[in-house]
Amino acid sequence: MRTAEIKRRFLAHFEANGHAVVPSAPLPAVDDPNLLFVNAGMVQFVPFFLGQRTPPYQRATSVQKCIRTPDIEEVGKTSRHGTFFQMNGNFSFGDYFKEGAIGLAWDLSTKSVADGGLGLDADRIWATVYLDDDEAIDIWHKKIGLPLERIVRRGKKDNYWSMGIPGPCGPCSELYYDRGPAYGKEGGPDVDEDRYLEFWNLVFMQYERGAGSDKENYPILGELPAKNIDTGMGLERIASMLQGVDNLYEIDEVNPILTRAAEMTGKRYGQAVSHVASESHPDDVRLRVVADHVRTALMVIGDGVIPSNEGRGYVLRRILRRAIRSVRLLGWREGPALPELLPIARDCMSPSYPEVAAEYDRISSYAYGEEERFLQTLTAGTTILDLAVTETKTKGGKVLAGDKAFQLHDTYGFPIDLTLEIAAEQGLQVDEAGFRRLMADQKAAAKADAQARKTGHADLSVYRAALEEGGPVEFTGYREVARESRVRSLLGAAVAGEGDEVSLVLDATPFYAESGGQQADMGIITLGSGRVEVVDVQSPLPGLIVHRAKVLDGEVRVGDAAFAEIDVNRRRAVSRAHTATHLIHQTMRNFLGESATQAGSLNAPGRLRFDFNTPGAVPQSVLTDVEQQVNEVLLRDLLVHAFITSQEEARKLGAMALFGEKYGDEVRVVEVGDYARELCGGTHVERSSQLGLVKILSEASVGAGVRRVEALVGLDAFGHLAREHVLVSRLAELFRVPGDQVADRVEQTVAQLRDAERELEKLRVQVVLAGAGGLADAARDIRGVAFVGTEAPEGTSANEVRTLVQEIRGRIPADRPAVVAVTSRSGGKASLVVGVNGAAKSRGLSAGDLVKGALSGRGGGSADLAQGGGVPATEAPALLTAVERAL
């Protein structure tokens, strides 16, 4: 049974049993500060489990895309570890509980294929339950009929579930399938989890946990508002069982990638006799890593993540580089490997996710670009490693230092296994223990930093209480800029007086909370006994709007009548910027293609910043065309219209959904005539002509594959052009040319200045070098060494000083040991350059040592020529004296 068919049957089974089919959330966990990626099927439902939001359905089912990387080093070594996987899940929000979950799981698992089930043999299914969960045991034994000898009690580590952070939790019951004696020992899951393979986890979610030190030690804060069900069936795992293969790497969505990698590298997969993944041949492990990671990269880039040095982008970069590294360790040396492998992954996944085929040009451009960069890293790293190996062998060493291997890995991204391989070829070992220690120290520091930054759901308790007390706050800012309201909550205070900073919640508000790149509204809230100035507005929980304000006069108390009025001029300026962002986004896509998707934005009064995905720099001619087309749209005076519709209908209309935003079943669509259509919760102008003018100021890189455009809108744009006009007019007057010739005349003048500077540089060098002969002739003999110590004219450049040292040294007979030291002063600092000839080096003198001695360890270079500086200019004579004394 193909994986896509298992997915279809799973959803159909639960839909037939009253569950709403919910689409997978994007892989990036945009709503959870503790997660980079969605790592479980229930993540998008956490607000429902915690009671923060009311679910629109009591029962739901989904097949959620997930990423887990903590055990990335185990990928390929076991049948259970994969980075990307799909989690079949069914969920109950205060509806059915243990008996319902167990019955639904058993029914789908054992029902015949002909009747729409999975057709598993009931006599080979085992169940595990939490230690004291007698209720679950009774259901399995008395209701389902599972023999007691196939029901196993297990502890908190195995059968008590949470996300690993503060949030919902509860005991669970897991289903295992006996794959037979070829896979291991008899005796159930406690004896062998390769033979007895877990395929479904039923979580009875009824508690909320707090922060803890590990998976087993954390406090239970209390019961959730309702008893819920969260189940997870690994789609890849059940596919491996139903397709009769040993592990997830051999199913229909993964194996073709593995097979192609084996063909490319001339390897034969499946060299071990055992069915157990942990006993595999090293080549088999590497082939699995390639297959898993290539598929993962396809799906991660497909959901909008691009390679970078931090956060999600760093995880993706690591996954891609592990795949590239593994295929090269398998022997591939024919250039880039991803163009051979990524199309196979696309063809495997597109039956379930057609978007990876539709977006393949964008996906592949980032993946191929990352491989090209990594291959350059490998080349540079190999060169540096070769130098380190040579240095080690020159000193008679047999072991490459652990800190050197760590530097290669940490600074240059050079993989440790390649370091080990290359060092071995040169007859050296590597201090792996030292390397691992440094890696562990770095990991521990990173973990401590991450833990310090974690907030967890429990930290939102004050906001949650405010939301539960009064319900969602009504936002009225789309239709009005002022309204009467009432102070519903003061967070962290009972009363606030003049000068106090306060966070307050109103019953209803026209103030827009910062979201989607749009800055928050500011303004004044007038109360019966005072006024507050609103300086920021945030929405820490869906439905809750918190005004952060300063009390200008009087007092603020809960229950006060309030009149909330936003700064209308600021709102209009921000709205112009937001509408302009939509137009620039659409126009960039018109010129650069559909892959130019928004990666971030800032909409501030009169200005905007727009980040978008594209592999390379945007030519100036394209930016000019984009700006012109946007302003032509303004002249068309198009109606800007917003309306609410379903996600499905919005997709049919072609509305763009932005990466990093999560949308509910109902979405708000903003249209600018027939030109742009986008999902958006922000505020906008009424007609395009109200923008007045859009002026693009700059375009630059902000990371690999991400570019940034900055622009001005409205009066800010007009003001910028007015200032430019004054500047051009002044330059035209100075150069005595028409305005349209100013650029040519400035370019011509700059070229003339550069020519003059080059001529001046030549003259300065000639002046400096003119005395080289006399200085060489006047060299003093210091213990058999010809020594020249002099100071160059103030302002002499570093290059000129080095040239002078080399010139003087070259005029002294080669068979006479010579040391030349020249100081110079510039910007209040003194520098020193020392040159040593071959005869002096034979006597053990080194330019590098002489510079470091004079500068107390600073500076450096070779034995022939070295330099340093940074000391006060007044110390220039002392530097020469120090070199002389060292001879």
C-alpha cells in the first residue's frame, strides 16, 4: 500500500467518524516561541488544548508535516529516526476520551483493506500503557479483547507524553506490531523495539505541565479545562510495515532517492544480512542519510525556509550539508549531487504535496546554491587542513590537535569525518576526545542560552487570565479611529498614577496591535480621571489586545470608562506603507517570478522594508521597472477592498499567503483592484492613488537567498525627491552643466581625482624610497648584524613602509646579516615593520619574533617580513630601540 494511499485511508476513516479534516500547518512553528519546527501533530492545536481558544470543531484529524533534529546523528542507524516525517493524528477537544480513542485506533488498524482499513493482524498487535492507568488496561482487555500478556505497563519516560516544554501533557497508550523473529527477540516491546515496532501513540491529554530538567522531571500544574485526545501514527513507520520493508528509508517516498544515490556512487544497498538497522554496513547508513536529508530539505525549503546561519535556516543548512557530505563520502566526485537527487525527491512527494512540484524552481535554486557554497567550503577547508597536517608533521607530531579540528568545523564548516579521513591518509590521528570536548562545551553553552530564552506556555499566565476573564477583545480599527470603551484589566497593577507605565486591556479598541510587519498604532486614551499615551500595542495571545501606555495625568482603574483615539496621521502613513508593500510584492513577482515570495516586512509611517526570497541581486534596471509599474498602479486609482472568506476560497481567488503567518479557517483578503490580492490582517488605504508616490531607495542582501528593498511612500517620498532635486541643481550649478549631465560630469571628475591620487602615490613612494640607498649605506653593525632603524615621514601608508623596508634590505649585500626596522606615525598611533634577510635568518633571527618582542606579543608575519602597531605615536622611537636591543 503506497504512502499516499495510507494517508487517504487514515483521513477518510476519521472523517467518516465525525472528524473535521484539518490541513497540515507549515513546518516552521510560527506561533510557538519554543519550537523552530512543528515536531508533533498536535502543535497547531495547542491553544485548543490549553483553553486559550475555542476550537471550531470537537473532533479533528490531520496528517501533519514534522521535523525533529535532536537525534540527527542517529539517522540511518536505526529504523526509527528520520528528520522529516508525517504524523497521522486524530484529536478530540473535550469530546471522546480513552475508550473512543482506543476503539477508533483498533478499528482502523485491524479492519480489512477491502473495507477501507489497514488490514493488520490483530494477533500481532501489542499495547503499552502508563504504570497506573488501570482504566486503559480494562478498555484494551475487556472492550477490545487484547490478551493481558500483550498489554505492558511502562514508566513516565515511555508512556507519559508532553512536548518537552511547559504545556499540555498526559499518560498515553502505544500500539506495537510484532514483525516476526527475523527482526529480533521474542517478548514484547520491553525486550526488542526493532522487532516490536511502535506505530501509534494515543495520548490521553488531561494535565498541564510546568518547566522541568528533563523528560521525566517536571511538575504537573493541574488539569486542563477539558479532557482531550491527541494521537500520532507515524506515516513512514506504518508504511514500512504495510510495504513489507525493514525501515522508513525503504518506503516508496524515500527509497527511490536512496537507489539513485547508490547508482551514482557505485554502492550496493543492503550489504548486511541482518534486518536490524543498527547492524547496517556504513555505506548503507550513509545512503539512508542522503535519502532522508534530501527529502527533508525539499519539504523545508518548500515551506519557505532558506539556508542561513541561524535558527531554522541553520538547521536546513546542516541537513543539506550532511547529505552532500555523505554522498561524497560514498565516493561521488562528479560535481554537484543535488541536481541528481532532488528531482527524485520531488517526484516521490508530489502525489501528496503537489506544491513541491509547482514550486520546484524556487526550491532547487536554494538547494543547488547551498551545495555550490558548501563545495567551496570543502575546498577551502581541505587547504587549511593540509597546512595543519604539514605543521603537525613538521613538528614531529602524530596527532592533529582537537582545537584545530574544532576550528575547522566551527569556523569553516568542515566536517569532522572528513578531517579524520584526510588526516588518516597523511598518517595522522586526530584528537577526537579534545574535539568532542570542545563540541560538548559549545553545545552546553548553546543549550543553556536556549533554555534561558525559553518562555513556555506557562509564562503567558497573566495574559491567559486576562483573556479568560473577559473573552476576546473586539478590534474596531478597520471601520473607526476612535470609540468609547471600558478598562477591563490592568496587568500587574490595581491602579496606576501619573508617570506610571501600564499595560491595559479594553473591552473594544480601535488600536491596531503590531502584526504582520505593521507597526502598532499610537494615540491617547482619555479616562474619567486621567489620560494615558499609548506607545505600543501587542497581541500576546489570539484574541487579546494589550495597550502599553504611560499615564499622563490622573489615575487609571479597572472599570473606568474610556475614550480611545488613535493618532490618525500616523495610522494613515503606516497604512500607505502597508498597501505599498503589497504592490511591491506583487510587482517583484511579476518581474522575478513566483519564487520572489515575501520573507519579512516592516510597515512604518511613510517608509517600508520588504524582504523577499530570490537567489541573486536584482538588477538596477529591474528595480527601476518595478518602481515605475507600482507608480502606474497608483495613477489607476484602484479601489482597495478587504473581505472575509474561507481559506479554500481565498486560494481559488489566487490570494497570496505569506510565510510566517498562520491563518484560521476564515481569512481576510485585501485586494488592490485587479492587480494584487493577498491574505492580510493589516490596515490599508481606500484607493491606490492615496499613496501619492513610491520611491525605492535601495536593494541589498540580508542573507543567503534573501534580498531587502527599502522604500519611501507619500510625503516622505516627495520630500526625498525634493532634497535630491536641490542637490542635483546645486551640482549642475557648480559643474555648469544641465541637470541631466551631472552624473556624467561627477563620474568624470571622480575618475580624474583617482588618476591624480595614483600619480601622487607614485611621487610619495619615490620620495620615500629616494633615501633607501643612503640608509642602507649607513647601516650600523650590531654584534655582526647590519642594522637600519629609521622612521618614515608621518602619514606614510603601511604599503609604502613595507616597500621601503624591502628596498633597504635589498641594497645590503646578501651575504651580510641584515635587519631593517622602520616605524611610522598615523592617526596618533605608531606602527612597526621589520625585514630580515636570509643571512640573518641563518643566525636565528626572525622578523616576526622581533616585532612581537618590540610590541609585547602583538603583531606578526613571516620570518622575512612582519609588522604590528596600535601603540601611541610617541612610542615610535622606543620601538626601534627595542628591535636594536634584541639583536
